[in-house]
Amino acid sequence: MRNVKRVLLVVAFFLLVLMILAFVLENQQSVSLLFLGWVGPQLPISFVIVIALLVGMVIGPILGWLIVRISRVRRKSLA
């Protein structure tokens, strides 16, 4: 049973890698982002989306941790 889970995990990982690779290869158009007057360099749209995904994957858990921490502090101060 343990080996089956491991094999399924490896297969799922490789499918994810293949999907990301297909996405990157299909989205090679260059875009330039404009944010608060700052114009970014011309980059492939897939690169911009993958960077946004990675930033979100870092910021999301940090914000979740901060919200839990703040609520615990508030709960302790009320008790």
C-alpha cells in the first residue's frame, strides 16, 4: 500500500510538471506590465504568471499565519 501511494505521488508530480511545461511552451508571447507608473521589461506571459503564482504561494501562508496569530493574541487578551 505504501508503494502504491508513492507511485501515485510520483505520477501526480510528473503530470504537474508536464502541465506546467506545456503551459510555458504555449504562452511565449511577450508582455510588458505597467504598475503605478513603473513599466516592466518585456517578458513572456508564462513567466509573469508563474512568478505571480509563486509570490502568491509565499504570501498566502504568511497572511494566514498572521491572521491566526492575531486572533490568538486577541483571544488571550479577552480572557
